[in-house]
Amino acid sequence: MRNCWIGVPVLGIVFLLTSLSWAQQSDAVDRDMSVPPDEVTEKPVADDVALQPVAERIPVEPSRGLAPPGAIMVKNKENDAGDQLVVSFELPADTTGIFAYRIYRRVSGEKDWDLVKVVAAGEPTEFIDGYDPEFPVMPGTLYEYRIASVDPEGNEYFGEIQVAQETPHGEWYHTGKTKVLIACAIFMGLIFFYFNRAQRGVKMYLRPIAGIEAIDEAIGRATEMGKPVLYVPGLSDIADVATIASLTILGRVAKKVAEYQTPLMVPNRDPIVYTVAEESVKQAYLEAGRPDAYDPDSVFFLTTSQFAFVAGVNGIMMREKPATNFYLGMFWAESLLLAETGSLSGAIQIAGTDAVTQLPFFITTCDYTLIGEELYAASAYLGQEPKQIGALKGQDACKAIIITFITAALAFGVLDLLFKSDLVEWLSNFLASPIVE
Amino acid sequence: MKRTVPLLIVLVGGILMMVQYFIPHQVSQSIFNYYTDWAPIVSSFALILGIGSLTRVHAHKIRRKADNWQYSWAVLIPLYLMPVLGLIWPKSMGGGMDAPSIFHFMYMYIQIPIQATMFSLLAFYIASAAFRAFRAKSALATVLLLAAVVVMLGQVPIGELLGSWFPKLGLWILRYPNLAAKRAIMLGVGFGMLATNLKIIFGVERNWLGGVGK
């Protein structure tokens, strides 16, 4: 019977959808019935009068008056999906009286023109065509362009129709991301190198982190007090790496809780996170050899609304008085609301997040805080599995490389100020250049 | 099999998404969009499980007459009443979502004020947290207190009245020591994410499948 509760919302939703569909049909019938037959009017339709787009009124021959722009250059934009073109045009020899330029585009061989850009006089004459989702540029299509000089009254003076020199096409490699690729390869190589070292049994030192070491103590405290442990896996969705890190810690916490036979409460904001958390806790109880101790009500969904979730969790804290609160994952404005209420309820609190703006709130109100990357490291610390520890050492090696780069950039920057050498300046600029072009 | 198939899906999907980042071609973009389009679909179905969980937990409380079981009615009644009022209730009797309707009234004059109340509690909590954090119990805490005073006074007009260097010093603290510390944390977070992703993609980290291993 316990497992049949899912049927209640399913039935509710089916009932709602059926009723909605029925209500819409009724509304449609009502609307039809509400118009008396003699009031039904027909739209005047003239077979020979069709609406013509404004752009079709473009004269075929160039007008006389203001000088029209000159040659139009169309190039394929590099490093895109083939949905953008770089368009530039030559200004007329005499720009007197020109207020703006209107750029029209059509697929070569078609009749209708689309106004894709208006460039004010004096503005750069190069732009990227394809930004406007209403007039997308299709890969592999040949386009024609025509540009008009516009006077303050809005009169257009058209230049020649010109066929684009290039068709848009996507690239199979983003040349601006080469540095990222090299950096990724180095970092992945380092992490795999340390994976292997750890697997070969090389002992690696891990700096102790107080917040992680306190997890056992905190669960033990709850056991001694006979009160539950509250675990909030953040408010983000499953696509957030912090949430995944939190769920891996939840598995380990749940195993300890199962061994100590302490009640556990895991409220969730995201429905997918809820299903993963439930599975994780259930499996942890199974691995601890206490599947019978698992309470299906211990992991539950609360609401997707941010502050309603806070109200719910704060209510649980004040009513159930958990002895230990874990806030691990991604948090926003609710971090202080949760942690301060937990502090008032007298619980020992361990928090961890990669949200830099929320860290000060957790540090001031919680007993222990896992700062940034420590959240990701917690699973390895708790599990002590060689590969996990290897990954941590790989991270440290990556950080050492970055620190070396920053220090070298700083040193070369200072040397450049002191000695004004071309080589030092080049090295300084190279080290300080952005990684993504 | 129960573990191998999800691990294979993650391995293929993870590598595909990594490679996709370096390929701007429309084929690569289409695959990316196809993958990301699945997220809201899966989420919609998971919501049914979520509502089922909420219903089950509170129904058990009511049935067992657990402590504070009355509050469970305050969860279950609006949970099912609001959709009924918004979608089923006849418009002639105040149904529908658009104003004027009971649904609209309850949303605008009950739900939004309650949420705003929760958010506004933050102001008081910040005051009490700041009081705890800024007690000058040690040398480092004193430095924190002084930095906070300078930054706060630098943000308000009275700071400039006290001395024109207040806003400048406040801005300097925010731009240099504060930003340097933030960037250091963000750098660590970035590497942590990279390592976690690699561990998940290559099956080193399997906790998300349920269980913690040996």
C-alpha cells in the first residue's frame, strides 16, 4: 500500500487533464453557440488582392538622389555553426544627407527581401548577419544583399543587388579554443597519472579537513541524543556538479546513519534530485546490512519554490529538533535562513557549497564549512578509495601549474616595468592572455 | 547490467558533451540541443514522483496522528486545491487562473506575501549573523571587523562625509583582497568540478547510481 501513493498524484493529473480538455471543448462549443447565425460575418476576400511585403516595393532600378553604398563584402563567420555571415559595405563617396543604411537580404533566386539590419550613419559598416532569430541565416544557402541609403524623411536610395561571395558553413573545430583544449589535455593527463599512481599503491598525503572529520562526530552526537540527522542536498538541480557531489556524500552519510541506526531526513527541492537521493539512501542502508531500517518517508520532496522550501525545512528544524544538520550542495539566498534557524535550534551544523557569495553566511553560522573544492573532495576523504585520492592529487597538481603561471606573470609584469625589454613584455603578455579567444 | 548500462550512457554522453564544446558545427549543436531538450521532459515526469512523495509522507502523518499532524492538512489541501481552482473550477464561480479568480487571489494575496515574508527575514538574520561574525575576539576577527566597517561605510553617503578615502578604501578592499580570495576559491571549484566530472564519466565515482561501494 505504501508504494501505491504514487497513484494518487498520477490519478489527480489524469483527472485534471481530462477535465481541462473537456472544459476547453465546452468553451469552444459555448463560443460557437453564442454567436447568432445572422451576426456571422465573413472576411472580405479578394482573389486578386494579396498582401505584399513592404520589402517588395523595392525598386528594381537604383533610384536617383542620395548616393547609395558601394560594394558589399560577405564572408563566412569563423567558428560558428554556419548560421552567421560577416557583412560589410563601402560607404558612398558622398555621405551628405544620409541618415542611415538599410541592409536587405534574400535567398538567391527568391523574390522577397528581408530587412536584416539598420546601420546609423557614422556607425561601423561591418556587422554579423544571423543574430536576429526572425531572419536566421541557413547553412549552405547563397544569399543576395542590397543596401539602401536612407534620408531623414525615410526615403530609400538603393544600390545594386549583390550576390554574397561566400555561403555560411559551420566548422568542425573551434580554433579559438585551442588553449582550452591543451589545458584540458594537461589537466586530464595529470588526473589520470595520479589515478594510476594511487592504484599502484603509492601512499599519498591528504591534508586533514576539519569539516569532513567532524561528519562522524556529528552523526555520533545525533545517535547519542536519539535525534534525527537532517541532510539538505542543496537547492539546485541534478545538472549542477555541486548537487552530484552532495549526493555522493549523502550516500556515505546514509551508510553511517544506517550503521548507527539514527533517523535521517532528506528534504528535496528538485524532483530528479529527490529520486536519486532516495535511491542513494536506500542502497546505503542495504550496503550497511540494514535494509529493514530504511524508512521510505526519510527522503522526501518538499516543493520547487525556493522560500516555500525554506519555510518547510525551517519548520522541520523547529519541530523535530534534529541534532545534526548538513547543508551540502548549491545554495542561494536561503543559505542564511536555513543555517541561522539551525543554529537557533541548537544543532551541530556542517555546510559546504561552491557558491562563493553564500560561503560567508555558512562560515558565520555553521560549526564547520567545506569551502568550494572541499565539497568535491569530501567523497574521496570519506571513502579513502585510491582512485578518488588520486583525483584529488591530480587537482592539486593542476593548481600548482596555475599558481606557477600566476607567479610567473606577476614576476614578468614587474620585470617589464623595471627593464622594458621586448622579450619580457611578450612573455608577460603571453602569460596574461585570455585562455578563450 | 543494472549498473553497466547507466555507466555506458554516462560515458558516451559525457565524452560527447566534452567533444561538442570544441565543435561549433550545426550537427554538433543539434546533438547538444537534443540532449538538453530531454532535461525538462524527464523533470516533468519526476515531478509526478515528487508529488507522490509529498502526498505519501503527509498522508502517513495524518493516518498515524504523528506529532503536528494537523499541519499536513495545510500541505495537502492547497496542493490539490490550487490546480482544481485554476484548471477545473467553472469560470462563472471564480475559477481559472486569470484575475479575477480565486486562484489568482490566493496566489497574489497569500502565496506571494508569504514568500516575501520569508525573504525579508533575511535582513534580520544578516544582522544577527553579522553581530556574531564581527565580534573582535581575536586579531583576525578584528581585521574582519575593520574591513567590514570600511566597506559598509564606503557604500553609504555618510562614509564620504566622514572622509573621502572611505569609499576608495572600501572599493580597494572589494577589488583586490576580496576578489583575489574569491578567484582562488573559484579556481579550486573549477578543478573540483573537472575532477568530479571525470570521475563520474569514467566510472570512478558511482555513488550517484545508489550505494557507496566498499
